[in-house]
Amino acid sequence: MRYDVIVVGAGPAGSVTARFAAKRGAKVLLLERRAEIGIPVLCGEGVSQRIDKWNILESKNWIANKLDGAKIFSPDGTKVTLSKEMAGNETGYVIYRDVFDKELAHLAGKAGAEVMLRSEVIGLVKEGDKIKGVKVRRMKEDFEIEADIVVGADGVESKIGRWAGIDTTVKPNDLETCVQYTFSNVDYPTDYGEFYLGKKIAPGGYIWVFPKGDGVFNVGIGILANFSKPGLALKLLNAFIEKKLPDFKKGIPLRLLAGAVPVAKPVETVRDNLLLVGDAARHADPITGGGITTSLEGGRIAGEVIGDAVEKQRFDRERLAEYEKRWKEAFGQKLLRNYMVKEIMLDFDDKTLNMLADSLKDYSFEEFSTLSLLKALVLKHPTLLMKLKPLIKLSEKKMEKKI
Amino acid sequence: MVKHKAKVDERECLSCGGCISVCPVDAVFMKNLRAFVDQSLCIGCSICVNTCPIGAISLEE
Ligand SMILES: Cc1cc2nc3c(=O)[nH]c(=O)nc-3n(C[C@H](O)[C@H](O)[C@H](O)COP(=O)(O)OP(=O)(O)OC[C@H]3O[C@@H](n4cnc5c(N)ncnc54)[C@H](O)[C@@H]3O)c2cc1C
Ligand code: SF4
Ligand code: SF4
């Protein structure tokens, strides 16, 4: 078996890469080890509404709810509100992530990519140092498939990167370790996303509440792994629900998931015959842990660059570096800025967080984004947030909207 | 000195992949969609043990 491109992992990043490469005429194989795309869901299911503008999805079946805005609570309960009225009506969706992932894989198939389930990649095929394809385990059978380009879209675990010699090991201070419940039958009338901060509530992370509509909610926690102890994330979430979210205690638990999000600096993303996309490339936002938008944006760029490479029959690092150049233009600066903000925020104690929240509790934000929050903070606290200032300036030129 | 090795309780594991991404010596794999430690590679650093959000990994002798 031989393909131009093998994409490993049919999450959003892999499916979008496969689709845009196939659209440009490449012969693409998309390999997924799961038996059903999108299942199990490992996601909070919140995404910025600006993905509407990208025309990557065709249906609306994946939309569960539209947010009215976000409420951020400091440790003492002081509330900062970003509402849709202030933000020009553009906020975020809560999605059915399994439906979302299936639609993206469907569209990859429609563009001409071949999709294979229950096919786990267990190694790279190499000739000397040169990557020639992948080793696959499929229903107890092991075999090799050759390709000119291998794409690692294998998520936070990313073995593909490691096998290709890229150090993708995530440091504990760069990983959010998470658990999330989905509850139904909850009497908690809000269409705002809620975020709870505090060293005791969620060290190095936050607790979120996302309304899916009709009394269904995702309630989850992410904490930095360097503050984690065995099972701590689950214990903290249970304790918080018990104490602060009594309405959810009466809800019916439909789902419990564990998850991990890299909140790291991006790694090297191209080698000869190889690219990394999505979480495998560490493209999730270091502040929010959101990685859907960058998976779509980065996946499209990767697919287009691969399409060109196949046309020109050039698979060397120099040719593929176009991908790295373009994703850096699209969102590289934002990732770097938010990584630095994450590091600065870690130094704030609960008292400082309360003080910052208090100063923003009546603030009118210009848009629904972390950037507009950061700008407001710098405006109000120029000395405390001195280190943030140049970072905000950098990104002024290119305003990016993001939950 | 007794050497400790990590072990995943596969009945507990919810396959989030966190332990795999943080292991400094690449000793953790997905096997039948559950995390699995290759104890011949494990150096007993306990990073994965602390990372697991539901406490499904422990160190054993
Ligand atoms: C608890 C939690 C909450 C989150 N909440 C949000 C949120 O609200 N909003 C947001 O934008 N982001 C959120 N994220 C992040 C988001 O889920 C990821 O950034 C996103 O899934 C990345 O997409 P991906 O395609 O790179 O990887 P994934 O979606 O992880 O897909 C990787 C795919 O590769 C497959 N695979 C892996 N290894 C192999 C192999 N060897 N062979 C074959 N197949 C393989 C996997 O089975 C999987 O299907 C959250 C993450 C977690 C854990
Ligand atoms: S961190 Fe825990 S739940 Fe996640 S894959 Fe590893 S053992 Fe399983
Ligand atoms: S204890 Fe350390 S070396 Fe052993 S599997 Fe866990 S992270 Fe890897």
C-alpha cells in the first residue's frame, strides 16, 4: 500500500489536514485507532464563534448552545462579566464534540481522503533516518504502509513526534490535567460560561461550567500537573460541586471524562517527510487550554502546504517549513504571548486575583476574548502588570478573538 | 535500595493520555485504549502517578 500522505489521528487537526491535502489532489490516508470517531469525547466543548467565518464546517448539527457571555469568578467570588451586548454579539458555542469531529472526518472523506478506523499506528517506517511510512496494527494484524509525508495529528500523547526525534515530552508545569462531568436535569438557569479561579479551587488552572442547553451542563476542572497529586483534580472538582454548586449535585451524571491539555510552547513542527498538527504540535492556548480553533486553522494550512508539496514532489524540511511559517503568522504570536501571561499569572496569589477582579467588575469589554481582558488589566494596573505591556503591544497589530 | 515502577490500574484508567505525554523516558503507551507502563523502561520518577487526574497509577516495588 502506498499513499502520498498518511495522517495519524482523526481529531479536528487530522481530519482538516487530510481534507485540504486531498482537495489539492494528494492521495491521503487518515488512520484512527478508535472504533468511532469523536468517541469518547475528551473536551469541555466550548469554542469561539469566529469559526463560523472560516467555512470549515457545513452543518449546524454540532452546535448545542450559544453562550450569552462569560463570567469569571475570583477566589472570593468577585465576578467579572464579558457579555454579548458588549462584545458585538459574537461569543462562543458549546458544541457536541463527537458530532463535530464526525462531520470533519466526513468532509475529509468527501474531499477524497480514505479513512480507516481501528488502525493504530505503532511506529514509523524508516530507511536510515528517512521516514518512509508507518507501522499499523489493525485487528490483530501488523503491517506497513508507505507514504511521502506522515502527519502526526495524534493529540496530546503524540508518539509520532517522539519517534521522529522531536522532543514532545510535556513538562508537568506545561500540562493541564482535567476531569469533567456532564450533568443533565440541572436547574441552573444561565447561558453564560462560568470560570472559577483560585489556588485552592484549581491550582494553576480553573473550574468551568458550560451550559449545553436544556438543563445539560459540562462542569470540569483543569489543574497544572506540577501541582497535582494522584486523583487531586477529581477530588477538587467533587469538593467544589459539593460546596459551591449545589444545583449540580441534584443533576444526573451522564458522563465523566479525564483529559489532558498541553499548555506549553509549541514544538518544532516539521522535519523531512513529517509534520505535526494540533495538540501534537502543542498548539492549544496556554491560558484557556482551548485547542479546537488552532487545530482547524493549523490543519488547513498543513493541508494546503502538503498539497503543494505533493504537486511539486518535494518533501524535504525546507519545503514543508512553509507550514511552520504560516501557522506562526496565523497564531504563533498569540500562543507565545499567552504562554508568557500564563507564567506571570502563576505568580499571583488569591489576594491579587481578588483585587484584579474587583477592579474589573464593572468594566465594559470591547470584545469577547482573553486579549480584551488582558488589555483591561494592563490599563488598570500598569505597574503590577508591567511585564504584560510589551506582550499586548506585540499583538495589537493582529487582533485575535478568542474565548 | 528498592526500585519502584509505575503501574496503571486498567479498570480505573479513562485513557486521557496525560501520563503518556509527561513521562520523561517514554515508558507509557496506550494498549487496548488504556494506558500501560513498560516497566523495563520506567525509572520510577512518579511524574505520571501525580499527573493522573483520577489516581489510576501507583508506584509498586
Ligand atoms: C478536559 C478537556 C477540556 C477541553 N476543553 C476544550 C474547550 O472547551 N475548547 C477547546 O477549544 N479545546 C478544549 N480542549 C482541547 C481540545 O480538546 C484539543 O485541543 C483538541 O482535541 C485537539 O485536537 P487534535 O486533533 O490535535 O487531537 P485529538 O482531538 O486529541 O485527536 C487525536 C486523535 O488521534 C488518535 N490517535 C492518537 N494516537 C494514535 C495512533 N497511534 N494511531 C492512530 N490514531 C491515534 C486519537 O484516538 C484521537 O482520535 C479540552 C481538552 C480537554 C482534555
Ligand atoms: S493519566 Fe490516568 S486516566 Fe489518564 S491515561 Fe494515564 S492512567 Fe489513564
Ligand atoms: S514513573 Fe516516571 S518513568 Fe515511570 S512511567 Fe511514570 S513518568 Fe514514566
